[in-house]
Amino acid sequence: MTAALLDGAARLLRGVRWYLREISGEADYERFRRKHLSEHPGEPVPSRRDYERQRARHREEHPQSRCC
């Protein structure tokens, strides 16, 4: 019974961690980093700060309406 309770708690914590990483954008940078490494091997990966600047610049240059 205790093992099942611990497994459930661990699963809940993993879910909360996943959710927080998704809404904070931390997971986005890791996906970008993996893609960059696979598509541009040998090139340096932009820092998280540079990545965020590029995203902000892209959003400003390519605005989208958020309706529906």
C-alpha cells in the first residue's frame, strides 16, 4: 500500500514539474537546443538569453492575433 502511494505521489510531482516547465518556457529552450544540435552539429548553441531575444524579436516582427 505504501509503495503504491509513493508511486502516485511521484507521478503527481512529475506531472507538476512538466506543467511548470511548459508554462515557464524552460522546455521550449531545451527543444530548441536539441533541434539546433541535430541540424547544426559543430556550431555553438545560442545561450538561453540569446534564444529569448530571438523569440521576442520574432514575435514583434510577426504579430499574430490571438482570437479563438
